[in-house]
Amino acid sequence: MKPISPAVSVRGLVKTYRDGENVRRVVDGLNFDALPGECVALWGPSGSGKSTLLNILAALLKPDAGEVLVRPSRTEELIAVHSLTAAQATRYRRRCLGYVFQFFNLVPTLTVEENIRLPLALNGMEKNWFDAKARLGRLGLGDRLNAFPEVLSGGERQRVAIARALAHRPSIVLADEPTGNLDAGNAQTVAALLFEAVRAEGATLLLATHDASLAECADRRIDLVMHS
């Protein structure tokens, strides 16, 4: 049997920040693979480089050294994320990535339906709306299409954010502390829905969290540590 190629490969990744005269390595020689359809938790305390790593994976930051290689599907060529131009990075994010943020990042002046239709319009994928609408129903928000974010609870907003992240059927989903702004009850519900929704789509999930119980829900955990 032919081995499965990774959806994401990280090799020798280094990212530093300068603080006055001091240089701090936030990511220091990191190596890992994530397989297609795998849910991987990036676990570590605040300051261990979780958000920095996600931003590099999303081509929002350039690493100082190392490679990030993404294969959107088994039939597509590898994307060298670390060397994309700004225009290429925008296309990569729109086509390949879904992003779930801790603070939801919904557009406040748009309804639930309009927030979810936005990435579809940007990708010329309006035909996916009916699938996205059905997914929203499975997330328990089928009756909230015309609501604005300000009238939704935190848990509802995050479920809308999950639906938006998956609307254009991305191959990679990045989640940055997706339950960090929720109470314990909502956090557990939203986490279960996130894993269920991503696995149903066959997408690869890379989830940054400091919550050990959330990390245990993933297929695998990668521990990130603080560097001096």
C-alpha cells in the first residue's frame, strides 16, 4: 500500500522576535507532519508560539528559517507556504484554509447568512451555500440566518465561525484557542461540534490550545515549549 502523503509538513521551523537588545526564539527548529483528515492539537502555555505557528501556517508571517509545505489534496502539487508572495498567500488562504479565531471575528454588520456567504463569494463558490446552510443547521443555528452577531451568545457566535470556516470546503482548518472565550459548558459543546464538523468534511485540523482536556480530543498532540 502506498504511504499517505502529509497534508502539512513543517521542517526546521524557526521564528524569532526582537525585544530591545534581546532576541527571543518563539519557534525553535520545529518539525512535524499532519496527515489528511487528522486532527492535531498544538498544545502549550501562553508564549510557547502557538499563535505564531498558526500565523506562519496561514502565510501571515514569514519564518526566519525552515519550511512549511501544504498539499491541498492528493492530486495537487505541494505549496511552499514559507516562500509565497503576498498575492499567492492571499489565494492560498482563500482557497485552502479555514480559520477559527478565539474572538470569533465575525463581521458585526452582516447577518449570520451574510457572514457565511462572504468566503463563498470571495472564492466564486456561491453554489456551496446550500451545503453551508445544511452544515449550519447541524450546528444548531438553522433558525438564526437573519440574526446579527451582537444578539448571539458566545457559543452561537463560535458555531457561526466554524460554519464560516468550513463553508468553502478548505483542506486545512486552523483554530486558535477556539474555546478560550467561552464558559465551560459552551466550550465543551463547541469543541465537540468543531471536531465533528471538521472530521465530517475530511479536513486536516491544526488546533492551538493551552487546554489539556481539549487537546485530548484530537487524534494527536504536539507539545510546544517556551524558549529563552
